[in-house]
Amino acid sequence: MSPSAAAFEDFERLLASSASAGIRPGLGRISRLLHILGDPQDAWPALHVVGTNGKGSTCAFLDSVLRASGCRTAFYSSPHLDSPGERLLIDGKPLEGERWLDALRRVNVAVKRDATLAGDPPSYFELLTATAFLLAAEGGAEVAVVEAGLGGRLDATNLLGRVLCSVVASISRDHMEYLGDTLEAIAGEKFAVVRPRTPACFVGTPSALTPLFRSFCADRGALPFVLTEEARLEDVSVTEEGCSFDFRSPRLDLKGVRTRMAGRYQLDNAALALLALSCVREALPRVTPASILQGMEAARWPGRLEILSRKPLLVLDGGHNRDGVARLVESVAELWPGLKKFGVVYAAMRDKEYGECLSLLSALHPALYAAEVPGMGRCLPAGELLEAARNFSWGREPRAFASPLEAVRAALEENEGVLVCGSLYLIGWIRPRLRAALGLGDV
């Protein structure tokens, strides 16, 4: 084990032992902690990205373009797939585990020296966010791309002091125990991040939420831009190699935009990033049409319709809610219509709408391999998932596997193509192991 990997193990142990239990929405603890640390979140201007699906991909496009423009960036995202170091990239690169561990120790000292925080410790995500913001400030970031964790209004990231643009990706039903049981309530938690006299960009889906978005912007004095109203895409092409299109809008007109992220749903994420970039070009004059084209093509985001192997076809996707799986199913049907024998390795968390997701996946008529994420109590056991799957029609009799690797091995032996999906936790667990076990490298 490398010194950096060993340091990350120590980091994760310290983080787990220091954080208060559970998800605890609210800004009191994180606000106090960041102030004690010198308010590192004010050290750089930021693009703040919220939404249900597409946040990470949109952030990846933004970060890639900013780096192609010559900006030194900090890119904060969640969750990580393999290592917590993935959550913060400085100029496109992760930091060593030793730096994360040192920063977290300093954050913990700040917590212990403050009577209020010592008596009411920050949550896991709050400690992680404070540590990342401290590292970003110390890393000399010129501009940050920050993905919200849960919701927006009470998310720890909503304390950013110099927001250049609030960016809202697609909204759907997820985390309803924290955000509300209606789409409007969930959207309200996310729209609430918009800032006075600051551009706010909404992808515009679902369209029924656009009036609510405009209402939030009007109440807060934000400048609203809705992708479906501001821009159009022409000459669109979607293949397993990625997407290409022309982007037409009053603020930015680009011909021949290319991305290497596959799936028709990435058109929305790419176009939303372009709309946001069109709104911040005055503040970031190094962003030019040429650097935008370069950065869009260079962007990567693992675990989202990621082709790990083409012979045999092996695709990974972290879609875990109804909307995400619906878009995934549409993309698979479009990109690989000729596959006669197709397998799906699927795992789900107990609190997700796995019944609806199974119904959507069954429309592909695949063989289903019900799996679970080892060591994760939140995950639905494969046997229970199998029972739920029997309510739907599959290409062959579904089976359950305690080991995701065994499920993938069986699926690869029996099919022409295999999709592994259902949870980013599943993708994070299986992605590095697939390379090791099956000898599959990046494509």
C-alpha cells in the first residue's frame, strides 16, 4: 500500500470517528466551523451546481472548460467512487492522502477548541466540506466548481461567499425524507440557492417547475436563465463515442461541440454547462469559444454510462432513482439496439425506488442479476431484490448474487453485453475490482 493510500485509510477512520451520526441538514455548525477556519469558502469565486440528476456531469464539463481556459480550478463533488481524494480535484488532479489527513486534523482541532462545536459536532459531510474548502484555499484555486451534496438550501456548500452562477440540473424525486414529498418542495430546496444580482441557470426539466424557478429568482433578485428557452441544439449526433451538436443562444454561439460522455441525457448536462459559461464569461475573460470547445471534448466523468470494455461490452452507470434509470434505459436502447442477449447487474439502496427502477429496466428484456454492495447495511440484500424483481418480466429467470463480481462474471459469460447499475456505491465498489479481476483497462 502506498503512503498516500495508507493516509486515506487513516483519514476515513478519523472522519468516521469525529463526525456526528447521520445526515443533519442545517448551516449553523458548518458556518461556525468555516468562520473559525478563516472562511476558506470566500477565497475564490465559484459556480454552484445543484439538482437531482446530472450535477456531476455538468460540473465535470464546467471544470474541464475552465482548466482549458487556463484557470487553476478546485472541483468539489460527491460522492466518491473509490477514494475520498476524488472529491476534490485541484487543477484536475487529486491531492495526496497525507494532505487530506493533515487538513482534517486541523479541522478537528478547531472543532475541539470550540465549546459549541465540541458539544454538537459537525456531520460527516460538513467535516468533509470544511476540509475540502480549506485545501482548495491553500491550493491556490482561482475559481471553483462546487457540487451540492443534498438539496441546496441547507446544504453545507450553500455557504459559498462568491458565487458567480447558480446552476440547477434536472430535478426529480429523491431524498424525499429530507427534501419534501412533492416535486415542488424538492425543487424549492434547490432553487433556494440562487443569489441576488447573480445569474441562475436552470436546465428547464421538468418544464412544470420553470415558473417556480422564476419566482425564486424574482424574490431573491437573481438573474434567471432557462436552457429550454435560452438555447437550442442543432445537428445533434449521439453515439457510444459521445455527443456532438451546435449550440445556439444569444450569449454564445458554437458550432461543432463534441463531448466524450455517452448518452442522450448528456446533451442536457453539456448544454446547461454551456449556458452557465455564457453567463460568466465577463467575470472569467479567459473563457473563449476555442477553450470551451477544447474543454467540452476533454471532459470525463466516471461511472456514468461509462464503457469499461467493448469486447465484451461492459457498461457502468450509477443511476439510482426513477428519472436517472429512465434516462439510462433510453440511452442503452438507442446506443445498442442490436444486442440479442443483454444482462443487467443491479443493486439498490433500501431507501430508493427500486421497484420503479426494476420496472424500467425490465423494458430492455434483459437477464437480471440481482446483487448487493458488500459491507453496506443500507443496501437491499440481493435476495430481497430478487423477490421484488419477480414482479416484472425478464428475458430469462432472474438470479441473486451476494458478490457483485460473481454476478458480473456470470453476466459476461451468458450475454453479449452487460450493464452494471443501480447505485454509485455499487459502481464505486466494483469498478476498481473489475479492472483487477477481469484485466480490463480504460477505453
